[in-house]
Amino acid sequence: MKQWRIPALAIGAAVAVTLAGCGSSGGSTAGGTTLTFFGADYGTGPANSTAKYWKAIAAAFHQANPGITVSVQTVDWTDFPDKVQTLVQNKQFPDILEGDTAPQFAQSHLLYPDSAVLSPAVLHNLLPTFLKDGRYQGTDYGIPFTTSTRALYYNKKIFAAAHLSSPPATWAQLRSDAAAIKAKGYIGYGMPLGSEEAQAEALLWFLGNGGGYLNAAGKYAINSPQNVQALEFMSQLVKAGDTQPSPGSTDRKDIWASFAQGRVGMMLGSPAVIPIIQAAGVLKPADYGTADVPGRTGPLTSTLGVHDDIVAFSTGGHQAAIRKFLDFAYSDAFQLQFDREYDLLPATQSAAAVLGRDPMFAAFLKNIPDSVNYPSAANWTTVENQIKTTLGQAVTGSPQGILNAIQHTATSGG
Amino acid sequence: MAEITARAAEVTTAVTAAGAARAGPAGPGRARRARRRLAPLAWLGPAIALIAVVVLWPIVTLAQTSMQDITPIGVTIGSAGANNFRQLLDDPNLPGILVRTLVWVAAVVGLTMLASLGLAQLFNQRFPGRRVARWALIAPWAASVMMTALIFRWMLQPDNGVINVFLHQLGIVRQFDSNTSSWLGRPDSAMAWMIGVAVFVSLPFTSYTLLAGLQAIPGELFEAARMDGASRWRAYRSITLPLLRPAFAVAMVINLMNVFNSFPIIWEMTRGGPGYETNTTTVFMYNLKQSYLGEAAAMSVINFGLIIIIVLAYLRVSRAARTEAG
């Protein structure tokens, strides 16, 4: 008997592990309702993990509503898409998901509309610019939670060393400034087209030439002549050595870190660059500035605005509890706490009004009303993935061919 | 597969025969005899169940997934038939990736085997500090492959990576942040560096396998050869290499599988980029997964098929070697 105890234990353990892996998500416990919250983590480590932020809200909420418990889980941005994909594939839907876009879930009939899970006062306080992206067949499913816009960052010390007085407003100025900066031994313009966020860098250049991912009719126009021209201009910069080498292999975080180290003259960035600069401790607040994003003939009138949404899954059937929690979580105090922690922008009008009194945030907040957002088509994620992987090669190879391939993916059903 | 089945049949027959022999001619009853016959199941059962759950089930799921239509967020719409395979085979990037996979496996395994032959020979000699040197050889093996790859990526940073700083001092890299210093940004140089890292992490296992083989060769053979006036090179070719063959074959085939399935080095150093220019089929499968789950599963099935071929080759080679050695 002794010998077969070990295999029996092994199989027992294997079964236990398998069963544990299949544990159900959320549900109603004896004490009341448990909501599962799954969110992206905006922190850089355990010290400023976003889980802390949500757990504090959940605890305060539980005190006010003892019948509802919110269990919080966050995961690093890098692993976030994979983790969400796995949860959905295994039908372990959370009740509330923060960080993704709504239409693809709405298409699969998994979500409550905004109006079902927010009271009218909270719903009408959301910034309207970002609501339309979460719209699917006329109904809003995405609840903007945090937002940001882009501007040109420039290093004033490097500009002074290269005898440049003001940041560029046009592409021609940007090119000559970058060349002057490069002559001083710095990277003239940091152009991250690596897989982290190529879609943002590219869109800001497309917008500068009157292009974009969509045409005026709202249809995909990724291989438009304007976009091809923009990439051709970018590849001239690359070939002249005015950028860092291999833009297609450079991620945004690399360039932001290099800028914080004082090695990059110009780059595009969101307010989230500021904590990185502060952490590096090389540049003082007077050493760098922000300006409008340059375009071919002048600064962009509308820049890129991005937003991360909350979506509420209808699969668990906890509509009333979700509504109570979201109404609670969308207070000004919590919105501002999040923005000050991570240097991002709020998603509600009242919080934006408070934050606008800070000049640093005001420079980015003013761009929100006219911001251009990513397409909200249900297949955008697929298109975006292809842009992330392949667009970097457009500045070293053929822009037309690569944009044609992306346009093909965008318009061929999938 | 045929060989495995044949061997399984042999085992079954043997077990049944043993059971029948023990039951004896005048068995006390049919029920008891059946129970005795089933007795081995109590021992084999857990192992069979474990294999079924841990090995076979995932394979079945994989095959099923490869024929399903799944949205990028993971919702299964329905059957896709052979569509995933068709789309995968139509992918313009696939031929390049297959060729690159071949080059990757051949280069890494080839260089590893060659270098390990030399290393094993060296570590088989007596020299002061041999024990320390042998321990040191284990280091790349003991370290996490992911960390090793990450550290190499940092060392190759175009602006201040330590390898670039060194090459700059030698005058090979003239300027930082230039195309020359961006080793991982150019597909050809990125592949070369990654092959180097893969060889580096494969050396310890291979060298130790070959070293064990070398130590198993009796010293008298060399003594006899020396008395017959054989040169060192002649002794190496006629004694060492033939007797090393079993160890060599094992190291070779295990490396083939390992390198074919290798993911962390490429993923950490280039993510398969720029574009798809440094993808192998294993990395490509992961890249596909982001948008095309079904197609990624199809790639997995094909990878699995290739692995089966390698495993069969392994069985054949190891059997041939055993016959020869025995």
C-alpha cells in the first residue's frame, strides 16, 4: 500500500490545483453581494500600486454599504491585455473592468449600458469628448475613468546649447532644430515607434498633415496620401540621424527615460512624463517645457486624447450593486487623488475644473475638448496591434506598402 | 507514433502475460482473476490519469481551439473549419519566419555542439582549479534565461550599454545612438546576438552531457592506442568520437527541441521586431495570439507537429546509438 500513496497524493494534488484554477468569480455570499473588480495598474511598483487606490475606495464603500464587498485585482499594463483575454476566454468575467475599450465587449453583448450603472448626475458629469468612443450601435457602454492628452516636451538646456530660442511650430522648424541639437551630441527628436505605443506617435504625425486613422466620413483611411507623406517626412528625419537609431525597436518608455536623463532634445508626451523626470532627478522644472505639437504648417489645433474606460459586465447580474459602487467611486475626491498620484487627467467635468487651477495640468487639460481619439470600431484592437508591430518599419522601408497592409486588415471584416 | 504504439502493445502483452501466469491454472473464481488482472491499474492508474489530464487534455484543447473562430477579446463565435490554417499559410510573413526558424535552430545547435565538444575535452583534463571552473560553467544554466536575455539587452543599449562602451573604446563603434550601436534594431545583427546568447545558455547542459560521456570512456583504450603509436588526433577520431556518440546524440536532440521551443531570449531582446523580422515560429505564435487566437492555435498545432517529428528522430537516433554501444 505504501508505494501507491505517492501517486495518489500526486493525483489528488493535481485535481486540487485544477479545481482551484476553476474557482468561480464573484457571486453572492452569505453576507451579501461580492463584486469583482479587475483593473490595469498604473503604478511603477508595490509602493504606488493602483490596487491600493481601489482597495481604499472599496473599503470606504463597504463601510457605507455593508451588504456589498468589492474584491479588487489589478495587473500591470504589459500583461493586462493577455489577462483580460484569458478571463474572457474562460468566461470568468469580472463585474467591473477598468482599462479596456467598450465596443468589442458590447459587440458580444457582455455589458450594461452606462445609463444602467450610473445615476444621471454622475453620467452627465463625464467629459462628453470621450463618451462617443464607447458607443456601440447608438448606446454608450464605456465610462471614461482617466484621460490624458499629448504635447511637445523640449529640453530648454539643450535648446540653449544649440542656440535655439523657442520650440518648433512647424515640421521644417522641427527638422532644423533636431539637426542643430544632434550636432551638439544629443538625440534631436525622440521618435518611439516600437510596439509599446507606435499608434500614438504615428497619429500625432498624421494629424499634423491633415491625416489620421479615419477620414471625414468616419471610415478607415489609414493609407491616405497625407499619412504616407507624414511617414516619408519621418523617415527623412530618421535617415538624417536626427532621431534615435531604430525607431521601430524603441518603446515610448525608453525615450521618456532618455529625455528624463537629459539626452533628448524634443519628444511628444503626456503629463505622465513629469513623474519620470522628477524620479530621475536630472532635469529641474525650469530645464524643460511643453508646447503644442508641431504640424506641417503650424501647431496642431487638435491633439491626441486617450482615455481608459470602465465597463460593467452584465454577465454577473449585479446591476444595482455596480451602480452603487460606481456612483461612489466617481467622486471628485477619488478622481483627483488618482490624477495627482499618476499625473493623469480626470474624466469628469467637475474634477477637471478643480485640476485646471494647476498650471501644469492646465496646459494638457485645455486640449481635451478638441482632442482626436482612436477609432472606436470593434476591430480597432486588431488594427492597433498590427500598427504596433509593423508601423516602425515604415520609416525604414516602404510607408505605402505597410499602410496598405494595415488598411487591408482594418477594412476586411475581421 | 507507430513505434510508441508498438512499444505500448509490448508492455501491455507483458503485463497481461504476467497477470495470467500468477493467477495460475485452477483459479478460485472468475471475479478474483479479473480483479488480479486489473490490479496493475492501481499502480498505473494515477500515472495514466496524470498524463491524460496534464499532457493529452491540453493537446485536445489546442486542436479544438485551432478550428474555432475566436474574437480578439476571447469570445468564441463558432467553428472556423480549416480557415485558421488557411489564413496562417497565406500570411506573407510565414515563409520568412520558417526559414529564420531553421537558421536559428541549425546555428544555435550547431555552434553549441561544436563549442561543447571543446569545453568537455578541456574540463576532462586535470588542471589546478578544475573544480571551480566546472562550477563556473554551470552559472549560465543556473541563471534564469529571461534575466540573461534582459541583461544582454541592457548591455547592448545603443547609448550606454556596456558592450557598446567597450566597442567604442576599441574604436569599432564610432558614435553612440547611431545605427552601428543599435545592435538589436537591425534584424541581421539582432539575430546574430540572440544566437550568441542562446549558445551561451545552452553550453552548460551540453558540455556536462558530453563530459559524462567522455568520463565513461576507459583510459586503457587510449593507453593501448598510444602503444600502437597512434597520434592524438587519430585517437580522438577513432576512439573518443565513436564512443561519445550516445552522449552526443542525446545532447543534440534535447538541444534541438529546446532551441526550437525557445521563447524568452527573442521575446526579451527584440519582441520579434522590428516588424516580424526576428520572429521564429514559437515567437510568431505568441504574436498572433494578441489578435488572432485561432490562428495562433493553428501555429501551435504546426509547431507541435514539428516537435513530434523531432521526438521521433530522437527515439530512432537513441535506439540506434544504444544498439551500437551495447
